[in-house]
Amino acid sequence: MSINTFFQKFVPTDRKFFPLYEGVADLILKTAALQLQIFEHDDPVKQKDLIRMIRENEEKGDEMAQHIFDDIDKSFVPPFDREDMNHLTTSLDEVLNRINGVSERIRLYRPKEIPGEFRDFAKLIYKSCEQQLAAIKELSDLKKPNKILKACKKISDLEKEADDLYHFTISTIFKKEKDAIELIKQKEILETMENTADCIKVVSNILKTVILKVS
């Protein structure tokens, strides 16, 4: 038994981290909602505002992540393994980075057309972020992990849907898009969206690892 595990059994753990993680997950969900709106609006002015809001959320997420990192270093008895806490913090922040990466590519590349499948992909990311938040909300009760595992299963299913949609959309783009530059723009944006789904799956895997260690 590690010293950290020993103390966790006999000394109250530092529970301040649970609302911090929940705050980050909630920010991610709100940012995913903004991303979805980008694909639902054709108005360039509205899209510009949404992209700005996503960038601001990403910067706020960086600050929140750094705050968690600092508190992990200071915590005497963290609620679970420090390495897993650092990994979870990094991975949640990476989800925000990827969402911002999508909107930044739209801003910089200015594609002439965004296929409807991109909106469908954004919906899958939003649903995955919903399940991510649902799982994070249950971190404070790791001895009863059923709700976390249920949310992780849904994230896994959504990630598989995203993979299928990615391959279908890539195939469709290569068949329909005759402009090579536009094809590259769309492919870059879509690949970043797929990376977002992958990052959410990483968060899910970390949560399952935490449960395994605590049980």
C-alpha cells in the first residue's frame, strides 16, 4: 500500500477538487454548444462572435487547469492518485483546445462551404461533452461508480459513431469537392473535430482507471 493510499484511508481527502473539475467540464459543454452554433449559422458576423467566445472560453479553461495543477501540488491528501489527477486535468484542457482548434481553423481557412455532416459531427461532440460532465459530477462518490461507468459507455458509443461519420464524410468530400485547396481546408477542420472526440474518449478512459484504482 502506498503512503498516499494509506492516508486516503485514515485522513479526510481534499474535496475541493470535485467542484473544480465539474467547473471545467461544464465550461467544455458550453463551448461545445458554441461550436455547434457555428455550424448552424451562415451569418459571418454571428460566426465571428461565436469563434471569439470559444477562444475566450479556451483561455479561461487554461486558467482553471493551472489552478487545479497548483492545488494538486499543495494538497496533502488528494481525492485520488496525483498522476491521474494531473492526467485528467491535462486531458480536459485538451478537449477545450481541440474545440478551439476547430473554430480557429474555420476563422483562418474561411472555407467556401461547410458540409452538413460537420454539423452532425458537432452534435456528437456536444452529446459526448454532456456525458463527460455527467461522469465528472459523480467523481465525489467513487465508491458507487455505476453512473460514471454508464456515462463512459455512452462516450465510447458516441466516439464510434464519430469514427463512422468521419470516414463517411472524408469519403464524401473527396468525391464531391473538386477544388483541392477547399478539400484540404475541409479535411483539416474535420480531422480536428475527430481529434476532439478522441480526446473526450481519453478523459473517459482516465475516469475508468481512477475507478479501478479506488475499488
